Amino acid sequence: MKFLYSWIKEYAPSAKLSPEEAARLLTFKSFEVESVEKIGKADAILHIDILPNRSHDALSHLGIARELVLASGTDVSKAKIPKYPLKESKQKTKDALEVEVSTKVCARYVVRIVKGVKIESSPKWLKEKIEALGLNSINNLVDATNYVMLAIGQPLHVFDFDKLSDSASGKKKIIVRPARKGEKIETLDDKTYELNDQMIVISDLKNSQAIAGIKGGKAAGISMRTKNIVIESANFEPTPIRKTSRALGLRTDASVRFEAGLGPSLANEAMDLVAGLIQKIAGGEVLQGQVIGGHWVERSVFVSAAVGKIQKLIGCDISEKEIIKILQNMGCEVQKINLEKRLKEIIKPLLGKPYKYGASATLDAPNQFDCSGFTSYVFRKLGIEIPRVSIDQRFFGKEIDKSGLCPGDLVFQKGHKPHFSERMKEGIGHVGIYIGGGKVVHASGQAKKVVVGNLKEWLGVGEKSFRGAARILHDKDLLLVKIPSWRRDLVLAEDLVEEVARLYGLENIKEIMPTIPLALPLENPERDWARFIKNTLFNSGFSEVKNYSFVGENLPAGVKNSNAENFFIELENPVNPELKYLRPTLVFGFLRNITLNYLFSKRLLFFELGSTFYKLDEKSSKARHMEKNALGGAICIQKAKDDKEAFYELKGFLADLLGKMGIDDFWLDDARPEIIPNISSIFHPLRKAEIKIGKFSIGYMGEIDQSLLKKYDISGRVAIFEIDFKKLSEIASAEREYIGISKYPSIIRDISLVVDNRVKIDDVQSLIEGAGGGLLFDSDLFDIYEGENLEEGKKSLAFHLIFQSSKRTLKDEEVDKVVNDIILVLEKEGFEVRKA
């Protein structure tokens, strides 16, 4: 944003700096000055990047002037804005105009009337200032409102008094209300906008006259014939203004400032300033007093912080005196307080105040309270914002035992209307403040007022109603800081710490190497195995994918037609229908990955380690949902040598991975329906299996059915596996007996046999290893053949048989005997063993 340096200096004459020096100081202490644009010999425009959290006060020349004097090490009170003498007439504004505010969006609405103004060109000094900052000079009235906005940050508007409609009493009336759906308004730039009922307008008794906080309407706009005017200075909630601005595509200087969240008190300050300026440059008679509407009630804002906490967070032993001086320079009022004493001072005048269920800690306090509104109000007076509802207050502070209660601790009980949460299923419905001596002060629904009760009596019959205690305040001696009205960003102790640090000077804080105790980290097998698995699969040619944890309604027909309510966890507020459910499996993500990458490679290998979600049987478990960490892998081969290649190749990768993890009893079993719930239909009926390690089931694998691949426009073969990662890591982490490498040579024999297609390879391999006894070290399948020279429905399997002993060198004769035993077992099963 642009700022005129001579204008800043006008408000901060004590800062004896050149534009370049001021730019460096502001950049180092406050905001980045992006550039300095020279104007003439002595003036300049500073292009300053105002941070979003400071837009409410720093989008003004007064705001920057305050920052400049602060950065220079002086008191913010040195930055002042000149006041224009205001001479009021005997006629009162309230006798000619009334205001009605019928929306909570408007916190404050202030109006004044000036009669007999003379509209003409602005004086040279005013015109030069606003034009230097990129605004067009219109006339003295419009320029005066723009000047005040640029000076102190408060947007203003001027209506032609005579164009507003009269009420039955003869007065003019301005109404701040929600727009009617479909209501239209023509603005000052001759554009027409259609409004909805979520937008706010300024209207008279007949028509809307402005879009609140954004743009004035043409109907009551001023012209060269205008003689009498109504000046508007208002405060609106930021969110509705931002939504309206975006919905209409209408962003103005006023909307930018209201979106930042201006202080309501600024509306009154701006009104007196602009009225005096208009009277000076346009003449006229300013009617006596202001007419004010809106729900805002001025309240002081306090923030408390312990000196020790400030020093600890900054990492520097700044003296208490220096901290207080910096805060006072900012315009804060600082008071050293003792917690227990201050607590009693706050509570004493509140005793006996009436109870009202649901009373607002902001609007009803200090005249009416409910229990949590009372505690919120008291802690706000102590300079700490806590949650509004008792169950949230319970977990805001540090949990403490009731035997260690100190003054200021919150104590909770079930109450008559408890709230429930996952963390507090027993419910909390009442809260009080322990004040020492076994006493608790609370807003009692039974007594209908704020009372002091005995702790034991307050807990009720027995202690079944007690729901714990929480400590918000950890220090007995605090600095209680009253925040100036223009610094709405200071709400936490940490905000004060940040301000003290930057104004003390980050360059003055010495660099100190942190000292922390060195200790071995706790062992985390799942994390270690995850790293090992990723590296192993990377080295095998796999690419890792990270898919959304959500799936939509465009699921395969077999899945969609199943009992989706029992299978999918549906979100209450999905972003769109394609992200409606939490994923119960990694399969759908893999299919999408293959679809997106299918055209770029004839062979794809993917893996993912991520969460899946599923429902639990409510009869057998208190929890409704479960999150499970799953490991999945997928292979896509466009031109497979045969229709089983993808399945067996993926099985090989899986066997290699598990082998490297030290797991050697991996095998595949028939796929039971409960192992592949609700998605079994997407797999090939003859190529799906349950993955087992010994007797433990850890997952499933299968080849995707061709009918489904066609819907994804995928040709070729796709196989996928999914494993319960927690089970896998537990099995891999189990203590295993070390077996050393044999120093004796091995003997390898090959065996080939013909079996029915329906015979499982794992069953054949189990027979071989069972018959091989202790001398058979390992068996590996190295060939599968189906086709010519074999009967239909038959397949040929070939195995390497590795014989080895850890005690001696084996002889051919004893190996031949074992091989013959294996052949006999296989032939008894009806398999045809091929002999040389």
C-alpha cells in the first residue's frame, strides 16, 4: 500500500528521519517497505507491505506513524493527528434523523448532519495528498471522507439528506438491515447489482441507499446541488463484508478495511474528525451530537503474562522494567498483579448477579451469567481468553488432581444439562472457580445467582458428579496489560511476547546454542519397517504413490451394489460427491493411478503405505469406526506373456519383500469372503488368494477382473495386494532364532511334474518340503508351462531343490534317496513326475 512520507511525518514529528532511513527502520522493526518513490526534493511515497494481522490499524497514515515512533524507541502517544475545531448548532441531530440497526453484522452505526454545505473543488493541500496516493479528487465532501480514511483507516460515506425519505414523525430514518432476496441497487458508478438475503444494505424507509461497508448507492448520492448532508461512520463484521464483496465482484478501499476487522470505537473518532474537516473546507452548520446505533458496548481488553514466561519465550533476560516500558510505549496500561488478590477483586462485585442459562459472556456480562459464561468473563478480566463452553474449558488447561487445587483453578461437575464428547463421555455441565479455603464461586442454576459454595457441597452427593479440575493460570504474579483499542491483534500472552521481542530488537538477543538432554529415542518398529519396505520396493522398481483417503460414488458396480452403509464411512460434509466416503481399501487408488499413467509405460509398478477406514460391529465393540494402516502394491502389464503373468510376478515381488524381512513361512490360501469384504467381485474368480504367514492371515491379493479393467480403459493384466501393515511389522519384529550360514556345499536337483490346473502351487511345494525332511534346505519354483504337448486342463511345474547340511558335506546317494521319497509322495497324490 502507498503512504505519503510527509503525511506520516505530520503525525510523527518526533521521528527525525529521511524517507530512506524511515524505510529501513520500518522494514527492520515493523513492515517491509518494498520501495521508496521520490516526489520532488523532500517527499516520497513508501510502498509498504502491511501484514494481514495488522490491517485493522496499519492501513492508515496514523498507524504507520505510530509504528515509526515505536521503532524509534519513543512513546506511541508522540504520534498524534491534528483535530479540526467543530462548532455545533443548537439543533440536535437526533431531532432530524433516527437510526435503526436490525442486524448483528453492524456493531456500530454513527451519523451526523451538516446543513448548508457548499460543494466545490477541494483545497490544494487536500487534493495533492489524495492524488499522490492514486485517488481521484471528486469534490471537497468526497475528498474529505477519503482523507480521513487514509488518515486513520475508517471508511466513511456521505448521503444527500434531502433525498432520504421522511418518516411519519417528519424525521428522516436510516435503516441498517439484511437485503431482500433479488433486491437491486444502482451504485455511484452507474452499475446495478442484484443482492441476496445474506448481504446488508443501508436504506431509508423506501429504498436501499448503499451496500453496507462496500459501495454507496446513486439514489441518495451527493451532487453539485446538495446542500444538506448525512455523514455515515460505521463498523461491520469482517466476514459478511468479505463474502458480499466476493459474491458481487466488488472490492473497494472501504471493503478492504472492513474485512480487516476495525475497532468499533474508531467510528466515533472518525466522525468528529470528518465533521470538523467538512465544516472547515465546505462550511455549513453541524448539528449537535451524534446518533448512534448497533449492539457494540465498549469494553476494555486485558491480556496477562508472567515476566518469566516473556523472558523464556524470547530467550533473553530482558528486565521487568524494560518489558513494562516497551508495553507502555505501545499505548498499553500495565499493572503488576497478584493472582489470588486480583481474582477476589474481580469476583466480589459479581456475587449475587442473576443466573441466565446461555447468557453471553460478551453481551450479557457483567449483569447476567451462566456457569461457563461467568468463568469466561472472570478469566477475560484476568487477561486470558478461554473457551466458552464448560466441556471445552475442561481440556483447555492442565489437568490437576483435586487434592492439589490452588486459587484460580477450574472445577467441573456433571450438572443438570451436561455436554458430551469423545474425551468426556461421562459429560460435563457445570463449572466453577476455586478461590481457596475449600470454597468455589460459580453461577448457580439452582440458586439463580452467582454464589460462593463449599467445595464438598458443590460436588454434590458423594463425588460421582465430579468431572475433574483444570489449571489455566500457572503463575501467581502477573503483568495485567490493558490493550489499546487500535491493537485488536493482541489477544494472547504470546502476542505480547512477539511485540516485546521486535521492539527490544531481535539484533539485541544473543545467539545461544540450545541445551537439551541427550537420550536414545524410543524404538519404533513400525516406522523402521516402513522405511525398510519403501527402500526394498524402490529397489525392485516400484514407485510410491500417495492417494486421497476419500473415494466417491463412481465405484465399480459390484462394490456399489453391495451394502455400502456397512462398508463405507460417509462424511457429514464432503467437499464434493467424488470425496464422499473414507476409503476402506487402497485398491481404488491404484486403479486411478494406473489409469492416469497407463499411456506412458507398458509396465507399471506402484505401492502405497496409507490408512484405510472401516466400520466395526457395534454389538461387539464400543467404537464405531477403525483406522488401519495398510501396505498395498499393484502391477500392470500391458502385453503379458500369459494371462497369469501379473499375478505370479506380483507374488514373486511379495515373496522377495517378505524374505528380506526375515519371513520365510509365507504362503497363499483360498480367499475367504470375509478377508476381501465387499470388493471380492472385482477380482478374477480363479486368481485371488489370502496372504498368510504361518497360521496368521495378514491380507489378500488378486488379479483385477477384465470386465472392470475395460471400464477403466485398461488393457492387459493388473494384480494388486493389500496387507495389514501393523500385523506384518509385529510378525517381522518378533524375536527369531539366528541360523548361521552353512560352511558345507549344497547340492541342487531339479524336479518337474504335471498337475491339474486347479492344483495350487503352494500345496505342491508343501508336499515337497514335507517329504524332503531336514536335508532339504529350500525349494524354488522356476517354471510354469501350459500349452502344446500337454493335455487340456494340465500345467507343468518345475522346482529347484536345494539340499544342504550345517554339519557335514552331503553325499549324492543320500540326496538321491530323499529325491526318490519326494517323488513317491507326489505320485501318491496323483501327480505325474517327469523323469529323465
